[in-house]
Amino acid sequence: MSGLRFYLLLAAFCSCSFLGRGDDVLPKTELLDVPPAPKVEGLGVSEAVLPASKVEDTVTDATEVDVDKKKNTTTSTTTTTTTTTTTTPAPTPAPLPPTPPPPPQPLPAPDQGTWLYTDPATNITCIMAQFAAQINITYTMTVKNVTSLHTVAMNVPANATVADGSCNATATEQWLVMIWPSDASDANATVFNAIRLQFLKNETTKNYALNSFNLTVDASMLVNASIPVETLDFSHGEEWATPLATSYRCTPATKLSMSNETYDATAVVTVSRLQEEAFKTTPGKGFSAARECGGGDVPDAVPIAVGCALGGLVLVVLIAYLVARRRSAARGYLSM
């Protein structure tokens, strides 16, 4: 046991001696201070160059270790975003189109007028006409070589003047003419609008009829119509018939279509609250019994006559009843 301890101590001592000489065996490395790398302009981070480290070996087979230069370059690229603010000018508003003129307002309802013609020889009013009328004329208008249809409307004034007429009692024709100026404020007007009513009598049927309704208008009213005449004529044929000694009455509106034989123009006359009578032979300025439009040939006298007959029949029946009752009472019979 003592010998074993001796050998262990000897081994430990030898080991310590060998370790104490370690600095002479291992190669000695010398550290060098490396100066800071110069700063390169234009780069965001400095570019450093590491120098080679020389290692001197104190051992016989010394190995020279070259430390490669390592160039660590970090380039920081800064992207600059340029925001360009473009100011867009406000758009110039387009010019507004010209305001079109307001559409023509519809004419008011025409007034009712009354026109009479009296025979100067007998002082008897033979023709009486009472109505309200509105006229619409449609014609071709040309403006800058553009052709279109245009309509002119006007009312027949209630104060239109009776210019002429005929009451020849022995003939089968009577007529009445009424006129009015296109411009009521023009006191010196030379061209007038006119309506001519012509009546014909049938001696066989004892009826008379409105044979024609003629209209004459001042052509200057038709703007851009290119009509080389002062007046334009329209006509409408036979319209109604009624027995002699009666008048014709039609309160609802009636449209009379009229045409012109020479120029491209038409007219429509709307007549309302109408009552006419011709071939009148009784004095006075009142209408005779009227025949209503759409009522056939039955005048007002027929319903009156039928009513009177029915009334007379009722009266006869009542009288007969009273007479029969009186006779029964005279014979001694009592009413129950």
C-alpha cells in the first residue's frame, strides 16, 4: 500500500511539471490592434477591411496562417418616394342651352254671341244665330328650309259685326255674314276674318237646313306660311235640318272640319251653345220652339201636345168616376 501511494504521488508530480512547461510547447499567438476602417462617402454604413494577422510560431515547423481579408460591406439603400400632388382644375361648366319659350297657353273658352239680320223692307228679323266658336287652323310652316306643321287658334269674338245678309222671302236661300279684325286694337284694319252662314229651304218637306258654313281668315295670321294671298277660305257642307217655324239648338260642342281647295291648310271650328233659326216670318227677336240636336225631327211642341193629351184623358176619367158614383148614391146604394 505504501508503494502504491508513492507511485501515485510521483505520477502527479510529473504531470504538474509537464503542465508547467506548456507555454514553451504550444505556439504563441500575438494579437494586433486593427485600426478602424475608413468611412466611405455615399454609403450608409462604413466599409471595414480586416488586416491579416501574422502568427509567429516558436516551434521548428512554424506554420504561417494567413487571415483572409474579409470585406463586409452593408449597403443600405434608402428609397425616397416622391409624392406629386396634382391639382386638377374644376371643370368649366358647359354653357346652358337657351331656355325655350314657354308653350302657348290654351285659349280661354269663347264667349257666346248673338247675331241677327233684319229685312230692311219689312223690318222682320229673318235670321237669328247664337253660339260660341273657337277656330284652329293647321298649315305648313317653313323656317330655314325646314318644313313643319303649325297650328293657330283664335276665338270668334262675341262682338263680331253683322256685315251683310239676305232675307228674300220669296227665294229658297238666306244668308248672314259676320266679320271681325285680326287685331282688335287696329281701328284701321282693311282685312277681316269672316263667317258666312247659308240656309236653304225645301218647299216640299217644309224644312230648312244650314247648307254651308264658310270661314275666311286673314292670311297674315299664318306666320311663315308662304301664302301669296290676303285671305284664306275654308268651307263646310250641310250640317243639320229642321222644320220651318222652329229653331235648331245644340248645347254640346260640335266640331266642324273645314278644308281649303288651293293651299295645304285645314281648319276645325268648334261650335257650342248653338241656336239658329232662318226663314223666320213672325215679328220679334225671340227664337221659335227649338228642336234639339240628336232628337230627330221632333220639335218641342210634340212633347207638349202629348202631355196635354194625357192630362185631358186623366180629367175625363175623373169626371166619369164622379158621375157614376153620384148615380149610385141616387139609387139608394151605400158605400161600404
